[in-house]
Amino acid sequence: MTVWQGEMAHHLPGLWTRLDPETLAALPTPVARLETLGAELGHGGLYIKRDDLSSTIYGDNKVRKLEFLLAGPQRQDRSTVLTMGGIGSHHLLATALHARRLDLATVGVVFPQPENDHVRAVRAAHSAAGARLVPIRSKYLLPAAVAATLLSIRLRQGRRALLVPGGGSSPLGALGFVNAGLELAAQVAEGLLPEPDEIYLAYGTGGTAAGLWLGLRLGGLQSRVVAVRVIDRIVANRLRLHALVGSIAKLLHSGPDAIRHDFHLDPSLEIRQGYLGGGYGHATQEATQSVELFARHQSLPLEPTYTGKAAAAFIARARTHPGPLLFWNTYAAEKGFGQEEGFS
């Protein structure tokens, strides 16, 4: 059986071979029309990209990034992965589950976030996945805490830990979504959906939006990427997003088969404001209502702090824009918390 490598392997075979990404995700993830939700909203052109189905171990958007971040060349001579996030971080959980299958231990530096049943369930799953947690009082202490933990691991183990950034949002990790943008372009070419006018997703650390926008442009699509801000402006802002796009593009321009695509940032990569509410990890009424709409009409679980806020912006746009719109589902529901590993 041929393993599906990803569209990037065809566009940039030299870079793909050099980076040698792991096969962690079940790609391509499917696209589907949101028929019943569309009927409720009076819109016949609503679609979804099912990245919740990216892995039977733990599926979400993080798995695409981890294919590059946990690749063989990256983990050489390493036995531990160090990453970071909130106490209910899906990124930390995805990292721990997939790293363990590669015989890597995971240490997570975690900061407080608003507690609810969902956050408590994810936190319990961190422990079940074998992650060792280093709690800190505030996310603003992350740089110092990460540096201290890296040093502690080096002194204890005699080797460096593999550092995976929060959300997997480094230029290397974001290549997973360059691959995703090319994947969607191939699905459009195949006739599985029309080219979306706009694509909606949650904007946290930015790697998903930045990589996707670049991948779409490489694939010849002009779809507008609408990144709905779900985290504080100090982390999620246009300056940081532009810098990340530039760093990813520099990586794409490296190597023997370097692309010669002149990426001009324009309004087709948008940060959508107005859906954050009380801050990171806080639900909003709009998000909660959108979660309920997706559950009722599509039997699709979302959550109210990331995907629910992106869904709220998507639904609001669907009420006024008649053209094709795509919601990129980046959420792994609780039923996906390491089922194959015996977790619930």
C-alpha cells in the first residue's frame, strides 16, 4: 500500500526529503458540505475541512505540525520533548501522545487558564499520556520557565531536549499547513468542493493560518484566510503573523528545489477581531451558540474557546455572503483522547 506523502512532496521534493517528516496524520483529511447547517442558515455553499479526523490517536491541526517537528532529523540524539501551553492545552496533549509513539518522553510547562469540565478533562489526559507537567503562575513567565526547564533536562539527562514551540507554530511546524493548503488545492482541482471565497479558522499562535495562506498561494488558490483571534493581542497580532509568514517563506526558498514565488502579503490574510470576549480560554455567548448549532445540525462537536469562536465568525459571514465558505475544523473531540492507547 502506498503511503500518501502530501502534496508538498511533489512540489518541493528536495526540501521534503531533507526534512523527512514523520507520517503521523491520516491525510488527506476529508472535505464535506455542511448541508443541514446550510439549510438552517439559508446557504447552499458551506463546507468543512475535517482535520478533527487527522489521526485516530489524537486528531486536530497540531498533528500536521508535529510531522515536521518530531521528524527523524529533529529528534536525533533526543529522548525528551519540551513544549508549553495552558493547563488544558490540546497542543501539549497531541505532542505527548504522538511523541510517546516515537519513544520520546514529554515535559510540558503549563500556565493557568479558566477552568471548566473540558479543561479538566484535557489536563487529566495529559497525565494519562505520560506528560510531566511544570506548572507556572502566569503565561508571562514562560520564557524564563522554559529556559530553566531546558537546563534542568540537560543537566539531568546529559543531552538536550527537543524544544517544540507552543502550538507548534515555528516556521518548521507551519510547513504542515503549507502542505495542508496544497492538499486543499488538490481537492478543489479534483472537484470535491468549489474554491472557497473565504476559509475560517481559529488564530492562536499563528502557524496554522500563516502556513495555510502560503500553501494556498503555492497551490494556485486565491481564497481569503480569515484567522479569528482567540488569544491575547500580545501573542496574536499582525506584526507577528507577518513575521511568521516571512520566516516560513524563507524556509520554502531554501534548498536545491527552492521555489521562486514572490509572496506579497495582502488583505487575503485577515485577522478577524471581535470574537475573543473575556480573553484566552473564556467562552462567549456567540461561540456557545455556534457550538450548539454545529452539534444540532451536523452532529459535530466543537468547543467554545477556540473552534467555537471561529465558528461564530463563520456563521455570521454565512448570513450575509452568498459565495462558498469553508470552516477548517481544528478541534479534536474528547472521544479522540488517545483511544488507541486506552484513554477515555
